[in-house]
Amino acid sequence: MYQYDQYDQKAVDERVAEFRKQTQRFLAGELTEEEFRHLRLRNGLYIQTHAPMLRVAIPYGTLSSRQLRMLAQIAREYDKGYGHISTRQNIQYNWPALERVPDILENLASVQMHAIQTSGNCIRNTTTDHLAGVAVDEIEDPRPYCEIVRQWSTFHPEFNWLPRKFKIAFSGAENDRAAVKFHDIGIYIVRNSDGETGFKILVGGGLGRMPIIGVTIREFLEKRHLLSYLEAILRVYNLEGRRDNIHRARIKVLVKSLGIETFRDKVEKEWKRIKDSSLKIDQKEIDRVTAFFSSPEYDRDAVNDTSFIEILNRDPDFKRWIQHNTVIHKVPGYRAAYISLKAPGVPPGDITDIQMETVADLADRFSYGEIRTTHDQNLLLPDIKQADLYALWQQLKVHGLATANIGTLNDMICCPGLDFCSLANASSISIAKQINERFDDLDYLYDLGPIKIKMSGCMNACGHHHVGHIGILGVDKKGTEFYQFTLGGSSENDATLGDRLGPAVAKDDVADTIEHILNVYLDERLNAEETFLETYRRIGIETFRERAYA
């Protein structure tokens, strides 16, 4: 993973000192709430319902064991003993005291971490495929380009005050695991007809009040032009994006209002002016950054170890975990292992300080000291030797981290909702608990096959409800919480926005409504291999609508 140089470290240390003085001035009454608001947002600090919330950046979802131990220490010393993994692969703390936030930032800086630009109208944390570098379907590892974008976008003076927040995602694989089409800029690594790798650029995607699938602005961009082309897009947006209405300020609104052809013409005109500037990336720089993401020294004899198969055949629980929580690795004899943060009774995405330290220890022991966060709010150990999987699984079981439910209905995305967020209209965590309690039979969940439930407590769509196979949106009706359903969404290659099922249902009826939906699927699917999404697309929403409100 990338390591700070002296300039990176100096910049982060100076930002900590700067924010410490700003916080002291605010607490002393020398800065107004409005003056301080813009300063704290640039440092990832929100004011939520009960306390401040600090969002810590995890660039492209990659953590070292040392960094995860620091996150555990912060959870223990400054919060209530846990953190929350977000859908942007970051971690959030819900209970820090305002006066101690500069101390948290100082601790983060000591392990090359920060909270810079995790909020505010600026370029946010660039995200990517959590299987980057190990996926068997990968064309090229996207992480070096994520890092190049991170260095370009951090403290970018021209884009520090955009019309609205701005999100970029990369995918370097044949299968999109990063929801690339639902970002302000989405980037796929692709090959052209000459076999050269470059970038396919999409623009104008996003969820929230106006969900839109991104559209292609350029089919193939040479690698050397990545930053200049992104800069051209941002410049057009910065100049022409709306600033009079927060709900119409995202780039997706600008692209839709202008049309992609007009928007593309404006970007191309700006790009021609700057494409041969200092923004051009030479191969030497690409090679320099890529060197930070070189593969570990894999044991090439690992594939010959037969102990894994022997244990697999005699322990059905272990076999079930392997089937659902691990995936094939590019190196024979290895697998990537998901750590589910969706155990029954636990808010989705939450992880305790003890669990963080456990995962850090296991990463050192089994995965070359590296951990990934996923946009599905889980963790991943990317490089596990098959012979070590049983020992890993046993340790995860002890700490409540071995629930074999990845990809099932209970592996749901869930925003903090009304329990924490001051913007929310309805609860999310209590609904997740209701769903978990109703659908607690893993064999039943396995029979259902892959089903993605995604839930948001308001229209801001932090839980990505628009692209859930089953999406759930909390709404407020005269002070009472109700829940609206959508069906058929997807954030993958076949990107689709879900269709609204019908009237919102009462809070106590959410699990019942899901059961009605599932019964339709079980009755209508052609066979056990036809997935929920396939059945929905085949029969349409009317059959589900007729029976969902029975």
C-alpha cells in the first residue's frame, strides 16, 4: 500500500495543527457556528443528533494492520468502543467530544491517516473494487490510479468549493463491484483494439433525490491524460453547476440539463487547453506509484497443500463459511476472505475496538498485514493461504466475525438512520434488527440465493436503496415512520434503478412485506438457480405488487 513521503506527512501534520487552533477559537467564542461549520466539514466533522460524528478517510478501502489498531484505539479512547464502516469504504465515529477531535486527528496522522475532504463540497474519498489486485477477472489493478487521483484532488485549490460534493470510483475488473455507474465520475480500466489499457470515463451518475445512471463521456482515454481529463470535467462543473439550489447542484443535474453531447463538447474544449500541461502523467510516475501496490511474496507451493480439502470435507460449518464468505484468488492456493459485519443483533457495518484489534492480528498472521473495507460495509482479508483458512475461521468465530451470510438477504446495507443522523426521516438500525430476527435461518437464506437489501433513512440514499434488489426508504408521515419499497435495482454491470412497489408500509410491517415479496419469488422462480433479480426482471413488478400488500 502507499506510504507517505515527507511532503504527505508534513501536509497532514500541518492540517492537524491548523484545525486544533480553529477548534480552540470556536470553543473560546472567537468563531461563530457558521464560520466553524465550513472548517470542521473540511476535516470530516459533522454535528449529528446526539454528538459530533467524525468520518475518517480510508483511501480506496485499503488499511494496514497498524492503522486498524489505531482505529481501535480511537474507538476505545474517544468513542464508545466501536466504529461504523460506511458505503464509501471509510470509518465513522458517532460519539467523539468536539474538544478532543484534534487529538484524534493527531493520532490518525501518526499512522498516515486523516479525515481531510471526507465531507464538504469537495472531491471525496476515491473508491474502488475491494478485490483490486487479487481478483481473477481483473484487467489491471486500479489502486495506483486511485492514489494518483487522491494526490491530485487533496487540497486542490480550484475544487475546494464545488457546487456540491463530488465522488469518483474506479473499477479495473470485468465485473463492477464498486458501483461505478452511480458516481459523479466513474472510471473503468479497459483495453482498446490494439490491446492497450486505458480508461472508459462515465459522468453524471448518482443516487439521492434524483437517482441517475452515469453516461459515457469518453470510450477510451490514454492513461497519461487521466488527470487533465478529470480536471476538465471538474472545471466545467465548477463553472456551470448550480449553486442556488442544493438539491440541483450535483453534476448529474448539469449533465442532464445540457445533454451529454453538449457537456462533452464543453469538456473536450477545456481539455484541449490543458491536456499537454504539467497534469500529463508520464510512465515513470505511473511506475513509481504502482510499485507501492506490488504483490506480496506468495507461497507458490500453497496450491499443493491438501489439508484444506480434508477439513472442508469433514466440517460442514467451515465448508458453509468457505462457500459464502471467501472467493477465488488470482494465485492458486489462496483465497480472499470476507469478514461479515452483519452478525445478528449488530447494526450493519459496526465493529468494536476488540474486533478491530483481532482483525489486525489476523491480518498480520494470515494476510500480509493488509485489510480492505468494502462498500457493502464489510471487511476483507485479501491474501489468505488455503491452508490457513481453518485457523482464520476459528478465530473469527470466537469474536463474532464469522457469520456466513455474505451475499444473502441479511448482508444488508444500512445507513445510521434516525438513531444518529440529523437528516434522517426514519430509523434504519431497528429495521435491520427486525429483518434479522425474522429471517434468521441461514439454510432458508441460502435457498433464496443472492438478494441485496439496501436501506436508507432518508432521500439522501446513503444506504443506496435505489439499487437494492429490494430497496427500503424510510419516510416521515406526520411524525410517524413509514417505509417505501423498490424492487429490481442493481449497482453492478447491469446497473438498474429499482421500481417503486407501491404505498409505504408501517414500521411494524416491514418484515411482513419482505416475506410477501420473497414468497412471490419462491412461487414464481423457474428453478432454484434463477435468482431473485432474474425472476423480477422476467415477471415484472405487478405480480409482486398484487401480493405484497395482502
